[in-house]
Amino acid sequence: MDKPVTELNKIDKKAFKAPSIHRKKKLVLVGTPNVGKSVIFNLLTGTYVTVSNYPGTTVEVARGTGKIGQQVYEVIDTPGMYSLFPITEEERVTRTLLLTEKPEIVIHVVDAKNLERMLPLTLQLLEAGLPVILAVNMMDEAEAIGRTIDLDALAKALKIPVVGTAAAQNRGIDELKRMVSDYVRKHVA
Ligand SMILES: Nc1nc2c(ncn2[C@@H]2O[C@H](COP(=O)(O)OP(=O)(O)O)[C@@H](O)[C@H]2O)c(=O)[nH]1
Ligand SMILES: [Mg+2]
């Protein structure tokens, strides 16, 4: 009569002691509207994506799963935000999500054409202690208007990984993935 109970205990303990490598890490995409977050989200995730209202709100958050290197991630696409100090419901949701879900990686996606207007949010995210990688997207459009961006200088100044991407052309995405893997290997146990 004792035996089944013991077996059950064993199973439960095993479930709770699953090694952390099998736990999905979280990767959150943030940035202002129309910078390419959802295009990057689609490139990072597979076909199984769920879109649901954030609890208690009408704000939609998309979640998918993607493998980067050897690690499986829950990838979360957030509504646009201009500031970590929320004015809109979308911003409030994104702020709450960032602070409660404790992602291992936050990718701040910015538009290379309007870089200087978007960097204040990068600084806010860093000040909040979030693990930020900067994806300078729309590099194709920046190049088309003759803008060059010194990504290395930016990375040195911000002391975070910075990658140039043109997501709509699938450019820079492999490098972005490599940076995510490197970051997680270095910073996350
Ligand atoms: N030229 C160019 N267009 C892009 C790039 N990335 C995204 N887009 C386009 O920009 C628009 C907004 O992208 P979306 O991913 O919906 O932005 P989100 O609002 O940040 O999620 C779409 O029409 C995309 O096809 C890029 O790197 N280059
Ligand atoms: Mg979007």
C-alpha cells in the first residue's frame, strides 16, 4: 500500500528537479512600433505561435518557441513602447511583462534611421537592470539614405552587444542568434 505513494513522490521530485538546461529561457523583443519586432519574432520562432490578451487587458502578446544554438527559448513579442515609464496600456503591459517574467534576454529593436531617438529607451532598459542586446534594424534603409552607423563604437559606449540587421531581408539574424547564445552562456547560469 505504501509503494504507489513512494513512486508518486519520486516522480514529483524528479519533475521539480529538472535540470535548468531543460527549462525554457525567455527572450523578449521590445521597441517602438514599426521597427521590425514582429518580423524578427517570426524569424526566431517556429510555426506554433500563440497570441493572447495579457491578463486583465486587451493588449495582445505573441509567444512562440525557438531554438537558438542548443537552447530552447520562449520568444515573446511585445506591443510597441516608447518609454519604460508607461503612458499607454501597451507600455504598461510591456513594463509589467519585463519586470515579472524576468527574461534571460531582452532584444531592444531600433530603427537604424532614427537611432538617436531610440537610444533613450535602451538606457532605461539598462538602468532597470535588464539583460539587453541592441538590434539596429532597417540597416538596408539606413544604407539607402547614406547613413553609416559605427556599431562597434555603439557597443563599446553602451557596454552591451550590438548587431546590425535588416530583418525583412533576413540579414544579420544569424549574428543576432550568435550574440544571444554568447550572452546567455556568459551571463546566465
Ligand atoms: N526595409 C526594411 N523593412 C523592414 C525591416 N524589418 C521590418 N521591416 C518592415 O517594417 C514594417 C514593420 O515591421 P514589424 O515587424 O511589423 O514592426 P513592429 O511594429 O516593431 O512589430 C513591416 O512592413 C516590415 O516588413 C528591415 O530590416 N528593412
Ligand atoms: Mg509588431
